[in-house]
Amino acid sequence: MSRTSKFRKDKIKIRIEFPDYTGDKGETASDNTYILPDVGEEATINYNGKEVTINVNMLNDIRKLGFGNYGSVMLAEVQNQPEIKMAVKEIILGGMCSCCCFFLVSPIFILFRYNPRYYFAIETSYGTTADLKEMIDEMHKNSIRVILDGVYNHCDCSSPLTQIDHDYWYHHNPKDSIMSWGPEWNYNFYDSKYNIWPARKFIGDSIRYMVEEFHIDGIRFDAARQIQNFDFLDWVVKEAKKAAGVKPFYCVAEFLPDEPCITNIDGPMDGCWHDSFYWTIRDLLLYDNIDIGRLKSVIDCRQQGYLGVTNVVNYIGNHDHDRMLVELGKERSIFGEEAFKRIRLGVVLEMTSIGIPMIWMGEEMGEYKEKTPDVAKIDWSLIADREDNSNNINKNLLGLYRGLVRLRKENKAFFQTNLDFIHEDHDAKVLVYQRWSNSGERVVVIVNLSGHFLAHYRVPNMPVNGWWHEWTFNYDCKVDYNEVHLDLAEREAKILVWLGEDWQPPAPQPEPPTEPASNNDTNMTEGNPEENQQ
């Protein structure tokens, strides 16, 4: 596609694949071309010279969870991977930019190895440079921001710089032989003769090129812990933000295990993968390991030393692990309603904790496929309309996700780090916490972590009296004497949203008066008195 051509609804030319995300209508135009689900108008894409039918509302379908998205795109060419396929990996529901949604896309490598070869070359499945630029422009028009999935710890063994002068650019030996995936950039080496840091300058130039030429909106730093150089990370993030200008530019690190030193005020990154959150929720949902103290520390990441809403990215699954539904089946033989009940509990905890929630594609609809380096298409029939409503459990899960996304977007209680734990019951395994804003919005989350039904459970220490809306089951309840009584099903969370000091339930509508029967009706009913006497 030429740079000057425009996107039209009847013809969109774009050379890019989302094989896991896309649906499958039973046929493909080629082995590497996939057809999006038929959920709206269709258009034609030119994929490597072949005309392929797709849905023109692809970006809107991607935004099914409710609002703007961010996307992460790997731009570096990959050695010996001409057939490389693209997959949506995660969706991040952000706290910055009015709680917008980040959309993460990056390529699948064999065994998930990230081995870029050329840091200034566009991966061929994106088409030409002009094609990719126009695609990103179109994403921006659809409120989708693009995050570069940057691999700056290592590269492919056949990268040209490894052949020119390996030890000038890279460490001679791996820093960690166990966690090594290729030649590792040496950001410690300074060339006094030419007054440059060779590796830093090369990667910095690459990032600056991507920011200025393609207008990306952030970077996800793969294997950031293995880089082992905060000085470089601090410098390169500042360079990237300088190149981005005044627009928001979000830098997040895959820093495992997570530590606040990578972010906060003194750290180089805006945020990091909150891996301790994942393992805590996993132990709770999968093994019934109810450690309230540990759970509190990941719900309120300040207890771990993090400072802000954007400092951590929370998730209950990502591309490095099987989905929680899969693990429940494999590890515990838990399926059906019981499995979904546990997932719903995890979703509420994820969406109401301090931090940015991230969703691995398919989680929101109950996708069940195991993790694989091969293509594993999402089963879109899970949320399709069925006459027998046999997939209501999946559609209800999607509805929960969408509702929580909307709640996070609209309620200012989630915009700040204000969080208090107002009730702990270690015997009944109940935890209650409050999120609130300085402007008065309040949300209380009541979590039954146990496998027992708790009837008419007393929740004390409610922050204010008056009327609250129980969000999960959509009814109003009144708090008196700073307590409320609720029925809590096993492994269930309820969300109470404060309705305000002046809110009152609507007055009941009076029943319409009963009209008296007419004389004719009376005669027809009672008959003629004279006839009755006979």
C-alpha cells in the first residue's frame, strides 16, 4: 500500500497476521493467511499478492472489551523466520490516559525465543515501511496506541554485528548461562578512542528511529532483569521519551521476579510485570492456598514498595503460562461452573487491585487451549449466539470483564492508590477492602475466599452509611451503623459502589386504581333478578 493511499471500508490492504486472535471460517487463502470471524461488513486485504477476505471492523472487534487499546509490535527482522506468524498476546487495561486499554501484539518464535537480527528492518509480514506506518496511523485513529515489544538483552547469532566484531558489541560470554538466549549486548563497554558506548548508541538509535518514524507509543522491555544495567535502561528510556515529545510514552519491563527498584521514582521504568500477583492468585485459585497476608500485599502493591497505579501490571495469565482454566483442568480436574467461579474471583481481584490489569487474549471468553508455540486459534464460537444458550457461561464471563472495564473507566476510585483493608476474617476466610477517590467516589470489594456459603454475613467497618449499589448482581442495599449483611457464595466476590449522600431509592409506583365494572358487565355476570327468582 502506498503511503498516500487511504483506508476505505470496501478495500483495506495490510500485510499482517493475527492467527491466534482471528477466527476460522473453515478455509484460508494460504497457509499463512487467516480469515476473521464473520461478525460484520467484510473487506479485501492484499496479503503477499493474494486477495483475502476479512472483517473491516477488525480494530473494533479487537476493542471488544470496551475502549481504546495499546498494541505492542515487534519490528525487528528475524533470522530464518520468513513464515513468522503474529499473535495477540495480552491486553492491558491501563491506569494512565484515563484508564485506557493497552493491546499487546508480538511475533511467535519457535519455543517463544525472541531473536531479532536487524534492528532497523521491518518484519516482512508487516509489509513495507509505508504499510506499517499507515497501519499505525489507522490504529491511532481508532484510539489504539502501539507499544514496541523490544528485545534489547540479546539478538540472533547471525546478526551482522556478531560477525563484524563480536566482542566490541556483545559480552564475550553470557552473563547467566542458564538464562541466555543469544549474544548479549554489552552496555558496559565504552570506546574511549571514539568517545562512544557502542551498544548503547546502536540500540538508542534503533529506538529513536522507531519512535520518530513509526510514532510508537511505548516500549515493553523483554528480559529486562537479564540486561543487568539500570544506567543504560534509564538513559534509553529518557531518550525514547525525548523523541516521543509531549505525548504519553509508557515503558514497562518484564523484570522477573518483580521488584520495585525497576520502577517508582528512582527506577528507569514506568512499570513492571507484577509477577508476584500472578503466583499469589494462582496459588489461591488453583490450590486453595488462602494466605490473606500475602494476598493483601499484592492487592495493595504499596506494601511491596511500589508507589503508583502505573508501576505494576497485574495479570492472572500471560503467554509464558497456560491459562488458568487450563491449569485448573490439568492440575485439579476442575471444570465447568466450579472452574469459572474461581476464574471470576480472580478477575475481580485483578480488576480491583492497585495497578494496571492485563488480559491474555481469550481469557475474557473462557478460552481453554493449552499454551503452544504453534498457532492455536481462539474459539470464537464460545461467545457466538446459540439457540440452546449452551455457552452462556462464556458469554457471562465476557460480560463480567466488560462491566469491570467500564467500572474502572468510569469510577474515579480506581484512578488513585487509595486503598484500605476494612475487614479481615481469618476463620471465615473473608477479606474486605475499599478503593476511593479524593473527590468522594467509593468502591468496597467483599471477597469470600473459602469454599463455604456464608448466609447473611455481617460486614462491619463500612466507610459510610446510606445507599450502595451491589454491582455484581445489580441491586441496591442500605448500610446502617456502618455495617451490611450479605449472602456470600463460596469463592465469590461482591462489589459495592457508593451512590452518594443524597441518593434515595425511587419511590414505588402506586398501583393503578381498579375501574368498577360497567352495568352491562354486572348484568352479564349476575343475571336478571327476575330470572334469578324463577
